[in-house]
Amino acid sequence: MASVAPDYTIADNTHCFIHCGPITTETKDDGRDLTIMTSASNHVVYGKNGNKVEHIQGTIRETCGHELDPEQKNYPARTICAKYGDIDLVAENGDIRLYAKNIHFVTSGSSGDGNVLINSNGQITIATGGELRLAAGDMCITASKSVKINSNIRISGKIFKGSAVASASTLQALLAGNWSQLLTNLSQTCK
């Protein structure tokens, strides 16, 4: 079976292979427009469908923004923009770390779609040397085992009739430190 004549081979030596066009037989188009392979088995493939596939055996390190003005605000050194579709960061056998002066998570969905979801099969720890603020239109705290609060507690606001903490006995339980009664009542409101 005759091979497809290459559109153009830029390099083919012990260090790398750079080829424009398919690299399979005439009867099968592998969908490649450009293939780059190195002696370390790293390769990049640009496909006819617009996709890019990159396989790197070692580490990728990128540094950018060397000449940016450090006083200029909100001017990105690098942007990853997905016009449609998702962005996945996957480290199957490692960790993902984000280091920055500030980290902002902003969602722009509407009609109940614009959520920040955090799910863990282990511990979630939020620690700060400053103040931790939680604000919401409604808030529900549910724990299947226990809730531990080790601090002085200040409660401000109104207790409305009909809520889980509306009864005098529940308020007395709260002030007396009877958290099991309070959590039982609160758990009924989060269903």
C-alpha cells in the first residue's frame, strides 16, 4: 500500500521530527495538520479539526509578564479564555496549588446557575489571621455528626416566629449551650 506523499517534512533526525500533513497511509487520514516529536517522546499535534494535543514527559514551566508595569492593576500577564466549554485542571496523582497576592472566584451565571461548589472526601480547612466573613441571603449549616464552636458568641438580629429557633425552649437551649437541641431544630430548616 502506497504512503501518502507528505505535504512537507521540515525536520527528520535523531533530535526531532516536524511534519506538515498526515503521517499515516493513503487509505487513512489521521487528521493531522502539523506534528512535532522530540527524542524525549514529547509531541505536539495540531489537528485538522482545530484541536491541539500536547504530551510532555517532564515538567512544563512558563514565566511571563517580565516587562509589565507592577503598578498597573487588573492587567493580566496570561489569560486562558474558553469561549465555550469548560476548563479542567486535573492532577490525578498530585495537588493543585494557587499562589497569589489575592485570589478571586467570580461566577456570572443567572437563574440559579452561577455557583461555587466545593466537595471533598476529606477535611476542608479555611484559616485566616484576619476575619472570616460569611454572607448569604439564606444560610444553612448541617452536620451529620456534630458542630463544634470554640468562641464567644454574639447574636444580633431578629428571631422570627415560625423559624426553627422561634420557641422559647430553643432559645433557652442556645443560651445554655445545649447545641444538640439547637442543631436538631436547625437541621429541620435545611431540608
